[in-house]
Amino acid sequence: MSTDTSISVQRTIDASSQAVFDVLSNPERHPELDGSGFVLSDEKTDRITGTGQVFRMNMSGPHMGGDYQTDNTVTGYDKNHLLAWQTAPADTEPPGWEWVWELTAEGSDATSVRLTYDWSKVTDQALLEKIGFPLVPESALEDSLGNLASAVSG
């Protein structure tokens, strides 16, 4: 579902919320989850264990003129239920867009996963015009959920 400032997609994955969260909270696994094609690799980050933590990713995309890095500040953490972070170019403050993963257990071996890409907190008008939100389309979020389903079953 798309609004003017966010996109959310949802699907049920045949795995426990613990198994899903285990994959999501490991930045090393993010390149295999990414449906946008921008995430190349993790820059040797530890497992995500709480809010305030920052993990760095190696990225590539024409919107940034090729290769670049991002710092991702964890804004939401509830083990096996929620993981969220705001993304920014490396060594800069997050300008306001956020990725939110919400997990709801559906029994012991299925999890409803909701992924939201939210840019409602971006206030820099020039940045909004330059990036042209949403940078990542709904189809890429759907692909990320499919990739997550494959990652936890493999």
C-alpha cells in the first residue's frame, strides 16, 4: 500500500519470528534481502542488538553516481517483533527516511512480515526534489519480502 510519504508491503513467511528476526538483525545478510539492487555488502558490522546502533553498508546506484556507503541508525528494536533504521550517506545525519520491519508471529512456524519505507520525516525540500521519493518502488519492497522468505528457508 502506498501513501504520499510511505510504502508498505506485507506477506506471511513460513518461518518463526525468531528465525526471521535472526536474518534481519544480521547486516551481513542484507545484500541477499535487498530488492532494490542498491545494497552490495555490509561494512563489517556486528549484529543489531538495540536502538542507537549504527551499521554501515556498501551501496551502488545511479542516484548517487555509482558506489557509496550509508550509515544506518537503528530507530526501533523489539527482538523478534520490530527492527527499524534511518539511512544516511556515510558520516552524515539521517535526513529522515526510514525502513521499518514489523513481525507478527502466526503460530510457531509462520510470521506475518510488514516492510515499510517511510520518508514522511524528510523536511529538506531540495532533497525531496533531488531524490524524487520514492527512490525504491513498491515492487522492490515486494522482492525484499520474497528474498527474506528464501533466506529463512534456505
